[in-house]
Amino acid sequence: MRNFLSLIFFLFLISCTTRNVEPTRQSRHTIDTVFQQKSLVLQSELDAYCDSIYGKIYQTAVDSIMTERRAEMNILVQ
């Protein structure tokens, strides 16, 4: 157990660095490619989600505005 804790402590010490890590041209290309692929998948999922909740959000907003306007009309009538 002591050796395991010593190993963890050692790994913790060597993992801390102040050196800036600059991505290479190849790693930037890989990052961009993966991002574009994941963006396409996520965009279609987000569009489907937005379509499914649009009606609920719209109706809630309309109900909220109608309630507020009725309250204002009641104040004016009284």
C-alpha cells in the first residue's frame, strides 16, 4: 500500500508543469475533423429536440402573457 501511495505522489509531482503545450499542425487538423463530425451529429439531435419542445415553450409563453394582460385589464376595469 505504501508503494502505491508513493507511486501516486510521484505521478502527481511529475504531472505538474509550467511548460505551455502547443498543438502541432497534425493534432489541430485531427481536433478540427473530430469537432466537425461531432457537430454534425449534435446539430441534428439538437434540432430534433428543439422541434419537440417548441410547441410547449411557445404555449407557455402565450399563457403567461395572456395571464398578465388579463390582470392589467382587471386593474383598469376596477
